[in-house]
Amino acid sequence: MFIFESFINPKHSIMRIAVPKEIKNNENRVALTPAGAQEFTKNGHEVFVQESAGLGSGFSDEAYINSGAKILPTIEETYDAGEMIMKVKEPIASEYELIQEKHLLFTYFHFASNEPLTRAMIKSKAVCLAYETVEKEDKTLPLLVPMSEVAGRMAIQKGANYLEKPLGGRGILLGGVPGTLPAKVLILGGGIVGTQAALMASGLGADVIIFDVSLQRMRHLSSIMPKNVKTMMSNEYNIRNLIPTADLIVGAVLIPGAKAPHLITRDMLKEMLPGTVLVDVAVDQGGCIETCQPTTHENPTYTIDGVLHYCVANMPGAVPYTSTLALTNATLPYAMELAQKGWKDACSKFPELEFGFNIIKGDIVYKAVAESFKLPFVPVSYFLNQA
Ligand SMILES: NC(=O)c1ccc[n+]([C@@H]2O[C@H](COP(=O)([O-])OP(=O)(O)OC[C@H]3O[C@@H](n4cnc5c(N)ncnc54)[C@H](O)[C@@H]3O)[C@@H](O)[C@H]2O)c1
């Protein structure tokens, strides 16, 4: 009874926060670090962490205990102990029954591509707050940015590696050495992923060209990038002209809410140098290279027409330590406000949270999700305005 009261009464200052171990295949991140747990307990909240939940990211149970958290042996006990459940990935089928009406779930959901999950969360009557749709006034997505930063930087690390001859690449060193030309890196899309990729590639000494369609974005990039990074308008003519000279091509295009356009088509592979490496980071949105199919960290690459493709759909999963810290740096301020004020009042300080609510107590409150499955939609304001 006490638990439920503290949840529905946003003025109550104690929140029970539970952190289950991620059980989705190959997911090693955890939603809260020991440092985050300490912030909660310092503010009087209770934190419950499932045994070994942090191990994949390098955080021991002991580290959480030292931060004032309690370790619980099973996933059932962990869900049961919490009012706010902090996770990384969407709940999988075996977790559906563990989610209760008293819960506020704060995690990545990606509802629009998962009808069984949507229906299960409606049935649970929990409040579902999705990281990926928290949206600021300037349209940025603060809880997606950290993973794009990781993937952008990793794209160059991976690309440089696969350019080595024994791994199937052209055998060129990204930065070259004095007396040799550096590698040429083309980056399609100059957003978060593209910017981070350009910084890494240019830092290693490569010649970099960023293609984008936004002049405003390219003006900004030109003013902040080092001299070995150039920008170019993205169109078929320009891309076709430059791909025969490229060593590494990174796909980093995003058109919000739409499939990525195929900027590199199958016929263009024949014009590339043998051993060119393609890293399509946008593969999670369908990819901006026609021949890209999602791959896994176990089996990350394949070759078509002598061109090596790397298309891992969850790149940050390979660096869980960095990814966990990057993600929790971004989520913790929101989670703290949710704990302190409750989910309704937290929106006063962080209006972007309003866009994060996808399902509240059995109703879909995010239009695109309702439209995806032709289910009824209730505006989030209906719930936020309730006393
Ligand atoms: N594979 C992974 O593990 C992983 C991880 C994180 C992000 N991603 C994906 O990476 C992609 C990029 O994410 P982001 O955060 O950088 O997005 P972003 O919105 O910050 O940047 C996208 C950029 O693409 C540009 N663009 C749009 N149409 C274009 C075109 N025709 N040609 C060239 N540029 C064009 C936009 O102007 C923008 O600058 C997304 O699909 C995202 O889901 C994948």
C-alpha cells in the first residue's frame, strides 16, 4: 500500500527505483551506475539492483552496495521492489508479466516497430516513458544523442581496422605516414554520428568529406572542423563522382520518421576501389547504402563486389562501459526529477519529458504509436492535467 501511495502522490519524496539485469541477447549495458545509485540514495530514495546487473559494464554488486543500493537475487523480486523501473532495452516477452500498474518504466521502447510489446504495456497499465522520444524544443533527442556519439566514433575505429589487408580491406593506413597520402573518408550525413566520425577520422589524419543536404548544417560544420574536413552538397552526381576515390564510406543519414534514402546504390559498388570499406551506421533505419543488411557483433561484415560492408545495428553494444556511462549521464537528471517530483510534476522542469510518454495506464499517448497499430490515441495532456 505504501509503495502505491508514494507513486501516485507526486509530492511524496521517496521513490523505490529498481534496476533489472538486461536479458536481451548481447546487451551488456545497465541503466544505472553506482555513481547514479549514490545520487538517489543520498536524496533519500531506495535503490534495488538485480544481482550482477552491472557486471557487463564493469560494475560489481559490491560497488552498488557501497552506493547504498540493495542487491536482489531475481528479476521477479527486482521488478516487484520498484516503483520506477530503469532499463536500457525494451522489456522482452518473458518480462511482460512482471510489469505492474504501479510501475513507471523509463527505458528505450521503440513501440512503433513492436506490436506485441505495445499491447503488453497497454495491458499492464504501467506508465511507459521512452528514452527515444524525449524531445527538446529545438527537436533534438537528448537520450538518443549519446548512442549516436558512440556509434559515430566507433564507425571510424571499425573502418580503420577493416581497411587492414588481413581483414579484407585495401591495406591503407587512415592517416598515412610522411611521404604517403592519407586515406579518403566520405561521410554521408553530418549530424551527430557524422560529426563524431569526422572528428575521429580527421584526428587520425585522414582526408574527410562530409555530405549533407542542409546548407545551414554544413556552414556550421565548416566553421568548427579542422582543415582536413570538407563539406559537400549531398546529391547523386557529387557522390558518384567521389566514390571511386574513397577508402572508407560511413553512412550516417537520418530523415526523422522515415526510412533512410539509398545514397549508394548497388551499381556504384563497381566504381569503388577493391577493398573499400562501407560502415552503414544508419542500418537501424534501413541503411543509406542499398547493399547493407543488418549484421551482428559476432558476424559483423560481408563482402559484395570486393567491397567490405560493416552494418552492425547496435554498435554501442560492443563498448558497454562507455555506452553505459554516456547513456546514464544523459538519463540521470531526468530520472532524478522523476524520483523527486513524480512523473507529472517532472515535466515542469523538463518539458521534453512530455514527448517521452508513450503509454499511460492503458492508453497510448504518442500519436505515431497509435497510428502504427490503428489503436485509440489519448493526448498526454489529459493525464498531465489531472490532479
Ligand atoms: N548502428 C547503430 O548502432 C546506431 C547507433 C546510433 C545511431 N544510429 C543511426 O545513425 C543514423 C544517424 O543518426 P544521427 O543521430 O547522426 O542523426 P542526425 O539527425 O543527427 O543526423 C542526420 C543527418 O543526415 C542529414 N541528411 C538527411 N538527408 C540527407 C541526404 N540525403 N544526404 C546527406 N545527408 C542527409 C541531415 O541533414 C542530418 O544532418 C540514424 O539512423 C540513427 O538511428 C545507429
